[in-house]
Amino acid sequence: MKSKESEYKELFLVEALENFEELNKLFIDLEKEHSNKSAINSIFRITHTLKGNAMGMGFSGIADLSHVMEDIMGAVKNGEIVLTRQIFETLFKANDKLGELINAINTGKKVSYLGLKTKLAVILREAKESEPAGQKDTPEVQPAQVEEGEEGAGTDVVIKDDVMPEIAFADVIQIPVKKMDELMNLVGQLIIERDRLMALSGNDGRRTSEFESLQRISSNLQFGIMNARMVQMGFLFNKFHRIVRDAAAIEKKNVSLSLKGTEVEIDRNILKTMSDSLIHLVRNAVSHGIESAGTRKAAGKPEGGSITLNATYEKDRVNIMISDDGKGIDAAIIRKKIVEKGMVTSEVARALSDEDVLMYVFEPGFSSAEKVTEISGRGVGMDVVKRTVESMGGQVKIETETGKGTTITLMLPSSLALKGALLFELDGQEYAIALSYTEAVISLKKNEIHKIGDGLMAQYLDSTISIVFLKDLTRMEDLSEISRKGALHKTFSSISEDEHLDVIIVSYSGKQTGIVIDRLLQRKEIIEKTLPKPLDKIKLLSGTTILGNGNVCPVIDVTAVVDLLYKNVIKTDKTLVA
């Protein structure tokens, strides 16, 4: 993995070379039309940006030369310098020298630039000392016999003209994300075709080992393109210093930000999708989490609060943690709020565990803020965060301690392009379920499953979990039928007592659920595609994939199944919530 320094250096080189080429074009445009204010402003802006970036990276030569070029263009903007042929010649040579300095970052070649810098400084100084532009001609710089690169020998400089121009190319190219997505789609089709050929050869009795080379090359190509889409978390995290500063100013609080795990890599599309959610969570931490300076001091805390953004790897996932050292979330307050808002009855609220109560902060319309401010109290945002995470096959977790602080963890796949899945059969149709939600696959007899109220329960390890026959859900014409008495008992009642059942144990939002299927097939890496309209309204499915045999395989949305069961339990049987 590249270090952050080398990655920043590559990005600087790409941008600096683009700036160099753009300056060449703008100088040519300005030479044709000296009054082109757009070109003047653009040159001033680019040289200013290049100067700042070079100073930040420690490239003093580029910073010095772009600085004096910026000053020249500032004087042109203000009417202090009238552009002449001689000035243009000097500016073109200065830009060429800028290109040499940029290329020297890679080659290590020593580039002398002080002569040009001095000549530009002389033009600037004499313009400042002369009468206002238009009252007399801009002073011409008289050449003296001072070679470029000599310091302190005089003010007038001769610049050698016998340097062969060169065209520079960066070692890094920028590819539009759309093109990367198209490549990923093409590779996905290649993988599907590969699997189809392997399946056909297996059916014909031929050895699949004949395709080992194809499988290896196509897999390497797939992972290579996936890797090209990865970016470091630091590129998003570093933008939050200003976000925290502005939110703290609005709330009149003193808050600092710490960053960890900035080198962790994640799919660029995931980072883009999650950016708004992270902004909301950070602003929420400033508004809801961090106390005022007086309150913190009274509690024996430092007056300034602290927020930490951290990213870590966990298997094939990336966990993003947003932590604060604020007041924490009081489950008793949330419990009271959800009853007041009519989300649950007081009996159900008392039966809910603190962990389940805390997850209600992600329900639409929920807010525990006592007053509405610019960034909190509107009851919007947290439900969008949860929905966004789940749309990518991720999960949200809250850990809090009253008086100590809160950590919200977003558990995300590292890539959207490929995901592990379990394939299974149900009513003769192949389905897939994401491995990220799967804890185990077990076998149960019918007599190990028990009816409780309108649901089913079974023992798994040391706990009691909900059981659902998936075909009871897929056979419903409308999911509202789930609330009808006995709707989830139909398949259970129709099977024999000694029948063995394949059960996939899934975990979501702290709840374990057993999903009964007809037959387990295999584990497989799949490329999931979103459902087209109007099929995207089907709640039980998150997408589809195409298998090697050419069949379309729907992907079960675990979050929808568990939410459906859990909310139905709360509505129909208050005694089951514990």
C-alpha cells in the first residue's frame, strides 16, 4: 500500500501538470486579447492555487516562481502593468520553467529558476515605482550580463533561449468514475460468461480444470479494477475539520476533531454515498452530544469537547466510527420520547431492552432535541443515515455511556462491486442472501420450533430466536397480510413432524433471526444489480444477480425481513418483546 505522502505527491503532480498546461493555453489567449479579464483572473487563480499546494508539499521552487507570477498577474488585474511582448516572452519562459520544476519532482534534476524569478520581480518593482499605467510606457527591462541562476549579481537578467522545449507527461492518469463503472460492468459480464462456460463444461462431463487459467486471469482483472476504485478515508475525513468548526460556532461550543485510520481504503462510490450521512452524524455529535463549556466544567470535564473519526478493517468490511466525549444518550429519555410520539405503547417501551430503545433514534421523525436549531431538532437525518447504510448491505450500531460519550459505528462493505453470498432454493427458484448478515447455517427438526403468539421461536446456542419460513413471505400477495392471524404458521403447519429444515441464521441490528429455506446450494461471490422500476418497490428484495447457468437470481433483503418481523411482533404481541 502506498504511503499517504507518495499518494499526495502523485495527486499534486497530476494537478500541477494540468495547471501548467492550462496556464500555457491562457497565456496564449491573453496574448491575442490583452483585455481578456477571464484569462487574467484564471491565471491569477491558478498561480495562487499552485503556490499554496506547492508550499504545503514543501516544493519551494514551484511555490516561489508561481508566487511572483501571481503577483505579476495581480498587478495586471489592478492596471499597474500594461502587458507587452517582452512581458509575455518572460511569462512564457517562466511557465516553461515551472513545468521543468514540476517534472524535476520525479526526475530529481536540479532546475535553476532564480534568474526568471528576479526578472519578473524587476518588472513588478519598476511598475510599482512608475506612474499609473497608461500615463507612461511600462518600463522595459534592459538586459545585463547575468546568467540565470546567479544570485545577488544585479537586478537585470538575461535568459538563455537555446533550451529545446519538452512535452511533459504525468505518471498518473485521471479516469472518470463513469468509465470505471463501465469497466466494472463489462468485467461482471465476463465473470458471468466464464461461470456459464464452466457450468456447461461440467454438465458435459469435461474437467473444469481446463478453465483454471481463464478463472485466474478474469478474477485478477476483476480485483484489479476494484482496487483502482478504492480511495483512502483520509480524503473524506480531512474535509471534516471545517464542518466541525462551523457546527461548533453555530452551537457556541469548543470542539476539536481527531482523525484515525485515514489510510484505510474503501470503494469510492461508497465514500461518495456515505458523505452526507457522515456530515449529519458529525454535526449531530456537536449539537446533541457535546455539552456546553459550563456544563462540561461542572461535570469535571475539559471545557472543550472532542470528536473522533476512525476507520478500521474487519474481514471484508470497513467500520467507520464517529465518537464523542459528550453526555451520551440516556435510554430512559428515548423510551419516554417513543411513547410520547406514539411509536410504541408504554407496555412495549418498558419491555424493550436499552439496545433496542436506542435504535429508535434512527426511526423517521424521531428527535430528542429540546429545541430546533440550524443543525438539530427537526427529526430528519438519522433515518436517512440508516437507510443509506442498509442500501449498501451495511449495518449501524450505537454504543453509549451516560456522561461519557457515544460511538456510532457504520459497518460497510469495502466494495460494492463484489459481495459474498449464500445461494439457496425456495419453491424451485434460486435466491441469494448476503454473507455479511449471515452468522451460521443449521438444521432443525419441526419439533424444535415452537409457536408463540403469531410467530415462531427456536433455541439457538443459549438464546431464543425468531424463526420465519421465507416461503410464507414470498407467497403473500401483499406484505400487509403478515399481520393476519396464522400468516406465519402456514408452512410450519403443513410439514411432517420429523422433517429436517435448513435454517440460515442472520444477524441484523442486534437481533438474530432464523430464515427457513428449502435447500442450501453453495457459497458464491456475486455482482449484485439494483432492481429496475417498478420492481424496485419489492420490499423483500435488494437486487438481483445472474448465475453461471444464465438464471436470474433475486437477492433477499435481510434488513427488510427482520424489520418486517420485528415490527409485526411489536404490533401483535407485546409480551414477546424482551
